[in-house]
Amino acid sequence: MLAATSHACPGVMTELSERTKANMDVVLEETCRQLPHGGDHDSRRFIAERLIEAAQSGRSTLGELGIVARRALAEIIGKGG
């Protein structure tokens, strides 16, 4: 599961909505299914970090998060990992 609280600015905590957190979890799981064995820890963390950044910037729908996750996945695959 992704972190419930995120840092939008240094020293400032921003709580993501329950819907956004649920969307992030769904997209992370769907995306990692494309990796062998559901992805290793580093790959999952990389995608999750990208999802958190997107949500913090206001991109929180399944579609928006899906695009972010697919780009992160392509970056992982492009690096050979």
C-alpha cells in the first residue's frame, strides 16, 4: 500500500484523499502485474514514488495515474530492469 501522507513541500504534510490513495493502489497493482513476479521492491517503489508525485500535483484520476505508471514502467523496462 502507498503512503497515506505525502510531502508536498518541505515541512508541510498533505493528506491525500481516500479515493486518490485507492486509485494509486489500483494503478500500482495493475502496472506491476506486467513485471515478472509482480515486480521487485525497487521497481514497485519507483512506480509508487512517481504516483505520489503525480497525486501531489493534482493528477489523481485512474486515467491520469495510469499514464504516469505506464511511463514509469517504460522507464524501468528501458533501463533493462
